[in-house]
Amino acid sequence: MKISTQRSTTTINRRQFLKASAAAVALPYFIPASAMGKDGRPPPSERIVMGGIGIGNQGGGDQGAFLGRDDVQYVAMCDVKKNVRERAKDRIDSRYGNKDCQTYNDFRELLARPDIDAVHIATPDHWHAVIATAACRAGKDVYCQKPESLTIHEGRAMVATARRFNRVFSGGSQRVMGDYMGTVRKCWSGEIGTPKEVFVNCGGPSQPCYLPGEPVPEGIDWDMWLGPAPLAPYHPYRISGSFNINGTSWRSWRDYSGGGMTDWGAHHFGGMMFAVNKMEEGPVEILPPDGKDRKFLTYRFADGMLLYHGEKVDVVGDGKPVAPREIPKYKGSGGIYGDFIECVRTRERPFRDIERAHRTASICHLGNICYLLNRPLKWDPVKEEFPGDEQANRLLDRARREPWTI
């Protein structure tokens, strides 16, 4: 048998080889220094890859905070409004000098991306728990705007899901640390003694919405905006992201929000619970105002401390000085956003860990339930239920429109 020694007819001459070699050598010179981490920015392997879900008023602010960080690579965003998607994409692409940002109408498509490490969520409140728990199950760390939940059961589900899937989950109230440090220092220094009375001033509950229907404008996915909320006709005052609670925004309506009680209450109650070092506790009784002896809605804690939904924000102690304590601080740099990013990297729990955020939101929800029923309520802060009170316990959660479950 004759064995052929003929070589392949596919050959590369010397000139072609040198040309290909030169291109291979030259290629790295076309990679920007920023991509290699040589401009002081961390290289891609050390950046947290992020996406945003709900990029309206507050969502746009959150996006800007994360987008401005050199240790974050912001690659995707989701919103049910086409004009918001386009505006946000332009902002992101302008930041990086490319056209790479991907946009989505359905948050599930964003969560399905394996390259994304973390998401920030700033949808209307009725969406928070559904999206945040789905994000945890998808292996994403979560920064969720306040109030984190629409119901107390939602909040507990968010805590449980974050723990089960070992996710970093930060609530989004920057004002807890930012607005009340004077009161916090006064309390943690020990100068006022043991806190006895706490005052919080914020708006009241949301209301049922009876607005008539209008045609849905082009570029808005109204059914997706409603999501788990009851089916309702479109009206611009239902969908508006205005921070008003005067009937012209979704924050006004019970199907989507707890009103001023949860919106600003998340800040004010959160700040005061920080000041009195009860960030992971709850009351044992909630009493409505009676127009006589009780001017304000009142929460009573197991140690006798009283918390009022009243006319100021302050803490009154017994005047017997106690030993000072060291005040907790944000981790990393850049406020609450930097705290979250640092914890994503280190796997520590952030300052506004979801347990603390849930406990604050629960105080707001308990107040709304008490206002609605207009009678005294007993509360078990460990089991998170109204002992023996079937009527009140039915208000710990709500039905959700299919297919949106937690």
C-alpha cells in the first residue's frame, strides 16, 4: 500500500502569516485603558454588573447613583413605559460611550441574564415583593426602594427568600441615616437616658380609587403595570409617579401603596427606630386616636416605650444618662448605594438589611390596619400576627392577580 505524503492544499504564504501576526499583536492597542482597569477604574472582572427595574422618578435617581460608580457596570434596564426605557438607555449608553445597554418591558427577561449580579427595584410598591423574591431566586442581590412591601406577609416573604438563597438585600431608605443623625447621636450618646416617647410625623393611609377609565396611551403596557394589583381601567392619576399623595399619583391609592403612612413613614419610622435601637423589633399593641385621651395613633412596645404617629419627629427619654454606644456606619463609600455595593462584594448584611426594612414597613402597615379597623389591636412581633383576631389577620396580606405570586 502506498501512503500519500501530500500536504493539505490549504497553505499560508509568508506575507499572509506576517500580516495575521501583526494584526494579532496590534489588537490589544485598540482596547481602551478603562476596559483594562488602567485608568483607576476596576477591571471588568471586579465590577458589579447591574440592571434596574422601574426607572421612573426615584428609579432614575437610583440609576444615576449606581451608574456613576466606577465599580459598577450597568448593562440593562426594564420599564413598562417605552419613553422611560429609551431615555434611560440613552443615559446609560452615553455614560459608557457605546450602544450596549439592553432594555426590557418584562422584568423576567432581565432576571434571566446570567451576567447580572444585582438589581435595583423602584417600581410602584405593589410590585416590590414579586420582583424582589424572583430576583433572589434568580441569584441576584437586591436593592429595593422603600416601602419595601405592600403587606406584612410580603415583607416576611422577602426576608425568608433572601435568607434561603443567600442574597444581599438592602432596603432603599437613604434618609434613615441621612436625615436623623442629630436624634440618633442624642440617643446613642446616652444623654437622654432610656427612650420613653417617640414621635413620628408623616402622612396617613392611602384610599380606594374610583377614577374612570381613559384610553391607554401608546407606549405603555398597562396590564404589566398593574401586574399583581386588581384589574382596573387606565387613568393617568393611577400611573403617575408623582410624589404627591393628593389623588394624582399611584401613591394615593390602596391597590398600589400604603399612602403617606408607608411612603414617608418608611423614612421617619425607620429613622426613629434606628435612634432608639429597635430596628429589628415591633410593638405589642396599636391604639387608634380616640379624640379624648389619645390624640395620636399610638404604638406600645414590650418595654413600655410609646411611639406616636403625631406632629413632630423626636425622641424623649427619662433623663437618666446611660452608657454610650457606637453608632453603626455604612460600609464602603458613597452612602447607602456604596453600602449595598460593598456588601455585594463582601457578602455582609447592609445597614438597611431587609429584616430591618421589613420591620419598619411593618410598623407603617400596622398603623394603616389600625386606622382602617379603628379599634385597639394586640400584636405578636415574633409570630407577626394579631393573636386571636381573625378580622385583623386577614389584612396581613392581599390576593394577587395571576400569574403573579410570591
